[in-house]
Amino acid sequence: MRAIVAGVAGPMVLMVSGCSYQAALDKMVSPERQKEIVDIGQRFCTDPVANTRLLHPEIAGTAAEAAPLLPRECPAGRATWQLASYQWKTNVEPGLKQQQEEAVVIGTGKGKWTTVSLRFFAENGGPTQITSWNVLGSATKPDALRFAEQYETGVKVIAAVGAAVLLAIGGLVFWLVRRSRARKAATPPLA
């Protein structure tokens, strides 16, 4: 009986602990790369020209051109920055290896949200360059951040439902074992 309870309690603890959105991001992208991406996103608000060396040659001048317009899109003063979304793809064919990353960095400060969308591209072991970027300010919470919060809520709901199912299964097993033992005890021996 103790083995049954222990067998049910272990998975329940794992399910209730769940997997946070940050833990899922950590599995997809290293903390070092996350920090690098967040720093790049933040620099588009604090010093966009510093990102020029990371931009693909076809768009290298866009950071300097947009620099006067970016302050109205970015949070004023101190802001909190985080990686809100990340995707990557790799294409490998004979003689060709391409890697693409798409990331969304969110900055928050003084009632303003800033979404920095970045697309990185590298080919055949060459340097990873930014091929597309966008900075958008808003007075409302960005969709990428809402998704992260919904993910956290969803994991908690799934963990609670999973724990309830495991408890129900454990209760059913307990009941069936007790019922079986009671039937054996009530059955008269054959003479």
C-alpha cells in the first residue's frame, strides 16, 4: 500500500511544480544568449547606433536613421527588460547551413511597454546578423507578455487537473485493493 501511495505522490509533486515559462525558454536558449538578445533589444532604445555592427549590410543604416524617432517608442528612465518570445530554425542542405532566430524583447517602465522584435540570420558558419528589427511602444501590455502569463496559468491548471486525476486513480486503486481483500476474507473456505 505504501508503494502505491509513494508511486502516486511522486508524479503529483512533479506535476504541481510544473514548468515555468522561463524554464521553457532556458531549455530553448542558453542564459548567455538570452542576456545577449535582451542587451541588443535594450540598446535599440538606449543607443541604437551601437547595434549597427550587428545589422546585415543591407539594413546597416536603419539604426542611425531611426535613432531620433526611437525615444518616443521607448520607456523613459529606468526600464525592466526581458525576453518574452524566442524561436529558431535551422536549414541544412548539402553545401548550405542556415540558422534563423526570432526574438521579442519587452521593456517596461513608467506606464509604457516597448516591444523590440528581432530576426537574426547566419549562413555557413558566418556571423549572426540582424536582418530585421522593429521597436514599438505601447501603453498596454504587449501580446507576447500576455502569452507568457497565460502559459504560466495554463501550466498551473494542467498541474492541478493532473494531480486530481492521479489522486482519483490512487483512490480507485486503494478502493479496489481493499474490496478484493474484503471479498477474500468473506469467502468461506471450501471443504
